[in-house]
Amino acid sequence: MSLLSLRGVRFAFPGWPATVEGVDLEVEPGAFHCLVGRSGCGKTTLLKLAAGLLLPNAGEVVFRGRREQDIGPGIGFVFQSPNLLEWLRVIDNVLLPVSLHHRPDAEERARAEQLLEHLGLAAQAQKYPRQLSGGQQSRVALARALILRPALLLLDEPFAALDAITREELQCDLLAMSRTRGTGVLFVTHDIAEAVFLADRIDVVDAGRIAQEIAIALPQRSTGVRYSAGFAEYCTQVRAALHLEALAA
């Protein structure tokens, strides 16, 4: 059974043409999918439909066998901005999804501390967001999304505002965390190299539709793979699907 299924999904804001039209998309447990496309093509709308934040006008969204109205817990969401609460310490920002339901117990606090340790933030647990760099804040947002052990993690261009070095570090962190936990990932980006490095499969989005699906079969992801011929070939394939090669010519 697929972890997430979008079947014939259509969505339009009232009075506007469809933002998403006839999309079929499957995410298997533990798989890493990227949605790639130009600004305004419908990537973020698809992500919100997957999260149940928007309901489709037609078609259906099914998560672990349940339709969008009954999805319930099991999905983590990381936005473009970390959106940390400035008056809470790092550890309490991570524990925020727990705190919304009950007072965190010792086991949940230990889980938050472990997440911070895995992300290299153990020494920052008692600091406030304003005392962190942008990359550190993004790591806290990732830990917060993982604290409830979601089966599916949705990310909307979370590293777009970061410098190139920090961005590559966080890509490796995200891959390691998702694979260790067997978490399925649906990741929105407009960065072709980022998508090729992260994804098992890339869905190219154009005018609200999945224009092409590209399976990525690269060896173990590391910094070196970015300079391989195979990596360059996949980037070229994605560029062609986005009609960028024709534009350059």
C-alpha cells in the first residue's frame, strides 16, 4: 500500500483557473520524492493538498488508507521559513507539537534532545532562536517536524534562503534522518541539483500537472556524487523536462 496517494486531484481557488489539474502521485513508505517546477506551477498547492491543509475540488488524497478528511496525525510539515517561537528555547520549540497536546514527559524530552544531538545542536538546546544562525534555525524546524515520528514529511523549499555550504550540509542531514527513521518525504524545490541529490524520484510539475516522472538511480549520496557524470546526466534530463535546454539554445 502506498503511504500517500493523490488520485485525479484538481484544485482551484474560487474565481480562478485550476492551480492543480488531474494529478496522480504516489509516495511509497520510506521513499524520497521531489516536486520540481517553475514558480507558480502548483508545487506548494500540491504539498498543501497532501497535508490536508487544502481539500481538492475533485479526486482524492489518501494517506495510509485514509482520505483527507480523516488523515489525522502522522504528517510533519517544514515551511520555507523556520517559524520558530522567539520566546521559547530551542528544546521547547522542538517539543512544541507535543506541548499542544500535553505536557512533555521525560521520554519525549529525551527524544527531542536526541534529535538535536543528531543534527549537531545539542549545545544549543537552551538558547533562543535569535541566538542561532539561519542554518541552525532550519535544523530546529526539522527536529520539530520529526518529534512526533511522522510517517510522511512534507517540506516546502526549506533551504532556499541559506548559503550553498549550509544548504548542502542540511541536505545530507535530511537524507540521513529520513533514511534512519524510514520516513517518506515529499520535498518541493525549484533547485534541479538539490532535487537530483535528494530524490529517489522527481516529479516535474508544469501548469498544475505532473509533466514527467524521473527515477533517480545514483550510488550512495555524498558530496562526491555531485561531480559525477551520472549526476550531470540526471540534471540535464530534468532541465529538458522543464524545457530549459530548448530555452538556452
